[in-house]
Amino acid sequence: MLIDINPKLPMRDKTETRDFYIHKLGFQEFGSADYAGYLMVQKDDLQIHFFEFKELDPKENYGQVYIRTDNIEELYQSFLNKKTNIHPNGQLQIKPWGQKEFSVLDPDHNLLTFGQSI
């Protein structure tokens, strides 16, 4: 039986990635060990893992994660309050497939889309 999923995304700079997820998105670092080239962050019951890829060209990165939430307006406002850049094509809106969504790009252009069923 499947019970959880922890996406693994590329990062070029661990400090920059950690700072973005903690200060802009409200995550916390997960775990007590500091592994070289690896980072784990958590918010509520969600974990995202990152592996070091120093040669990554962000313009060629297609890493994506779809994250479901139960209070999208509050989450969206919390990101705006922290001056998190919302993706230019990803403002909060209702999609034809019955989801209310918005998106952000992290420093390595991993696309995070947040959605709630309406």
C-alpha cells in the first residue's frame, strides 16, 4: 500500500534553496543531519527533498510538483505577505478542471503549483 510521496528536485545551491523554502514558502528544514549536496524541507505533512546539481541550467529545468491544499486563499496570501514572486502565468485562478490554483518558481525554476478542489 502506498502511503506517502516525497518529490526529489534538483538544486544548484543548498543555502539559496533552503532560504527560499524557509523564508518565502514557510517550510522548515527536516532532519537533524546536514548531508552534503542534499536537503529536506517540510511544511505540515509535506516533505520535498533536493539533490545537488551544480551544472543545472534553470532555463532547461522542467522539475514540477503539484501540491494540494485545503485553504488556498490563506496560503496564497501568506506567500504574498512574504513577497514571494508568483509565477507570471500562475496567479490564483479557477481552472476549467475544477481546481483553484497558483504557481511559483523556486530559484532553480522548479515549478510548484498549489491547488484546491472547488
